[in-house]
Amino acid sequence: MLLILSSGCTGKDELVSQSISPVEDSTVSVEQLTVEIPAGTIATEEKLVISSVEKIPDVELDALTPLRSYEIELGDEGYFEKEITLSFDYDASLVPEGIEALDYFTVASYNEEDEVWVESQFDIVDDKIVVKTTHFSPWTLFGLSDGYVVSTAPHFTIKFDDSLDASGLGAYEIYGYTAKVRSLLEESYDAYVNAGFTAPKNKISVYVIKSDESYYNPLTGNIIISTQSYSDVATKQEISHELFHLFQNQVFYSRGMDMRRWWIEATADYAADEIALKTGAMGKDVKPRYLETTITTVDSNHEYSTSHFIDYMASNGVPFKGIWGAVAKDSAFTGVDSSLDSYIKENHKSSLKDEYADFAGFFLFNANSPIKLEKGLDEEVVAYKEDISTGDTTEKVKVKLNSGYTAKLVAITADVHSGSTTRGVSVEALSGMNENNVIQLYKAIDGERTKAVYVASLTDNGKQAQVSLKENDVLYAVVITGGSSSDQEIELEIEGSPKEEMIPVEFEQTYYLEGGGKVDITVEGSITGFNNQLTFVSKKPGYPSEILDITGFVTHADQKTSRITLTPDAEFASESWRWDSANEYWVTSISNPRYRIYYYGPGPDYAYNERESYGTLEFVIQPPASKDQQLLADVNLKWDYTTDHYRSTSDGEELVSSDSGVGGVNFMHVLVHAN
């Protein structure tokens, strides 16, 4: 990167002033410079003034030494629709043995607005350095400074001082280090191109220097790689990260990159890790309370951490190329978050708020979360703590949220009444909620963060959810805003239940099939009732994660009996029950329970039939408000099946035919507790 340390050309000496016709091709030569201006470049006759420059603005890097500098002016115009050709004569004796002239020389123009030198691509034609341009400004022909060496690759020209000390990436001196850098750049380049990103048109200039960090300058297009390698993994991530900035610049350009800074850094860190080098180093040093600050924050840390949000979406059905394209096609004034929200709504039946809310749960409770906690969730992340003692019934807490996409965490514990093993806790959103907000509830079994399971969501004022907690359980309320334009305050009411009583639940049901078969279902367990709270406790010892023991048998028309295998598992644990507030019932299901049926067919042609079925077992439970009221259960078993018909032959078994279809069981129970 070439950054300006001082501005302005001094010591100018006018060399030529010549009128240029708008209708004729013009060629003007002076000293080592020739300027060719095609007809039609200007509308009226103008003066071409070429001056030599004694002192040019300094450059940040000492890799380049100025050889010839000229200031070129044509009237008051700075930019032209037609290309003008600049040709520099050069001294071939300056080029050291073993270095090509194309690699030794550099041609750059001075951007006076941004005060930076910008390198240009050039060709060597008939011993002249030839540059095509559509603008006039100070132009300088540079040569490689003494002590510098050039390393070339298919897509890169890498320049470095061979006296530098460098170690890392498995190398112990500057030549080996630069070779590793070159290899990683090419590997990353190929990965980005193969992933469908637009490749730069020209060869890329890279400088390996002594610097505190690596960086990319979107104004010059140069990549700077530091010789300070703190770790191999970090260095690989930096190299690939800075290269992706160059790919970003093909789409957003320097001004657009600056206006989308958080997005630029987050996606570069994601791309370097997940698309290119698989370093596992994206978004390092994530702060435990990252969620309290909006995703658009730029503070030299947060924007890099947001790469984990990008990664979460890409890993959960929102493709990176999709959101990349959505942001690229919109104006920078649209706002990246607005572009993302529109794309997700149109293509994935979700929203940026929904994706952020799900990410918040992953960030806080998943074992693969990027946060590393030394003292635990309650000490390092929780913003509010509430404990419901046996003497208390209600607590209120006001949660203050920053604007944008942010979240804060509330930890809730409850003392259990004597003689009980659980305590019912209800959480209600009293005020402050709007369409941007959602409150997600997670229950941490025994208080362990990575054992937390999703319980329910609150999306409006007046909505509540109930959870049953054991003595060491913690209920976490993740209070989220997704796109709020201002700070918010949301008030929660937390209520603990009075002493609970268990209500036994036992029922059996027989459903008779057409053709003489039947299905027997048995359910055993117990429930507690509190403000529409439903807790099932399995009677089967040793399986506390199961809520219901389900046994099913199919008796066919020929009286052959087959067992239905419906083993409740983690998907059918108590946390999987969802409260349907609109219909005021609890619902859960097992997806695709599988069972196989073997029985002998009724006719002589078939030795036996084999049936394999897949379907959904669903329970809809309307809980009682007290132990004296009725519990209503609606049970549905639906399946798709395939039946293969076999018969015995002298060679063994032969498949005679196959058929498929759908089946189902639906029955309603009314259970009355007997006092």
C-alpha cells in the first residue's frame, strides 16, 4: 500500500506547452516521456502542459525509488472518455540481473483528493514503458529500491527487502517466509475464484515489510504483509483476509467498502476461514457480551467477531453467495442490514431478526459457540439475575436494549417447595415489546450452559410462557431486538408457582382398522398444572428424559400381532413440547417413527409380507388448570408404508409384488383425575 506522508508536488519546471486539436491525433514528446492523444478526446482546442517535478509527495514504503516524475495538464479537464497513451523511456542498465523489467519498474499516478499514489498496469513495447490512462495528474516512473527483491507468481508480484528478518509459516528467513506467503496467496486466490467471486483484472502488487499488522489499501489496490508473525494460524488468516478485501473492491470500490465497513471485515474474515484456508481463526477474541452491541458496530474488534453471525447463517440454510449478491446489488445508502433482511424474507421465509435470534441462542448455549468463558455464563454474560424464593411469587425486571440487532440475557432461578422436585415459573412480557422484539426462553439443566434447551418464545406484550424448574436448573430469557432504530426498555414479570401436586395420567386406546386389524396405544405418566404449564414425568425408571412411555401393537386381520417401535428420544423430551397460545394447548411429535411388520398373508400365494412405514406421531394436550379438571388429549399417528409380498420357492424367497399407501390413527381422549 502506498500512503501519503506529505502532499503536493514541488519544484516544477515547465517543459512544453502545446495546443492540442480536438479533431486530430496528437503526439507530444519531451525528455523521457511521450504523450499520445487520440482525436475526439477533447471538445475544443486546449493547451497540453508537461512539467518535470523535482520533489514528489513521499510514499509510505521505501520499496520504490522515483526515477522520472511529470505533471501533465490538458486544459481544465482531469478525466477523459478516450484512453491517452503515456510512454516512458527507461535505462535497461538499471534492471538487476535476474529481475524482469516488468517487475523492476512501477508506474503510479498521484490521487490528489485522497493523497495517495496509485499503481497502474503497464506493458513494455519497443523498449518503452507504456501506460493507458483516462486521466491526467502527476505521474512517476519508479524503480525498485536497492536491497529489494521481486518474487513473482501467476497472479502476484511480491516485493521485499532481503535484509529483513522474518520467521513463521515454517520458515526461518525472509526468502522462505515470502515463498510461503506467495503459496498462501495463490491458494486463497484460486479458492475465491472457484467459489464464483470476480477476479481482479490485473496482477496484484504485494509488499512484505516490517509492520505491526498486514493490511489492504482499497485506494492503491496493494496488499501489505507483515513479517511479524505472531502465530502461523493468525498469519494465514491475515493473508487470506486481506486478499479477499481486494476481491471485495471489485464490487464495492473504496468508497463503498468504507461505507460498509462492518460487512467488509466480517465477510473477509469468514471467507478467509471458510472458503479459502480453513484456518479456524475467524473472529478471534470474541467478547462474552458481544450480543449487547449491534452487528453494524466497528471498533476494531466487533466487526471481526460478526463473522460468526455470517458463518451461522451460511451453515443454516442462508447461502453466503446469496447474501453477498444481495448486498452487492444494492446501494450503500440502502444499508447492509436492510439488504440482508429483504433477501432472507424473499428467499428463505425468514428474516434477519429471526436469523439473529437463532444465532443468539447458538452463541450463548451451543458447545460450538465462539465465546470462551472462564468464569461461566452467569458471571461473564448475564445482564440481569432474578431468584424466585419459596416465599416470593412475583418479580419484575426492566431490560434495557441498545438499538440495532442486539440482545441481553436474564438468568432466572427458583427455589423448590419442600416435598416437591420441581417449581413452575412463568415469564410474561409486560411492556416495551414491538415487532422488532422476541424473547427466547432456554432451560439449562442443572445450570449447565451447554445443556440448555429451547423452551418457548414471546413475541408481544401480554404473552407468557411457563417452565418447570428443578432445584439447580436455570431459566434464561434472551431478550432480543432485531432492527430497532432506537434504544428500548422491556419489562418482564416473573412468577413462581405455589406448591404443586402431581396428577397421574394413564390411558389406553384401541383403534380398530378396516379389515379387522387394530392398534393399541398405552400412555403412562403424570403432570403438574400451573397457569397452563404442563410437565410430564415418565413412570419408567432410569429414563428421566422421556415424558411418555408409548407402546403400540398392530393386530392384523389374520390375528398376527406386530409391535410398533416408537421409542421416545431427545426429540420427544419435555423441552420439545410447544405451547400453542392461539389454541391453548401443548403439542409435540416424533418425526418419522419407523416400524417393520412381518406377518403371514391370508392366501396361499404369499409366504409372508414385510411392511416398512415412516410417519409422524403427534400428541396435542390441553392441560387442566387444576388437579380436579379434565385433561384433553388428541393423539394422531400417520404413516406412509411400503409392503413387499414374498413366497417360498425351491431357491429360497421370491418377491412377488409391492404396494404402498398411507395410513393413520386419530383418536380423542378425555381423562378425568379421580380424587
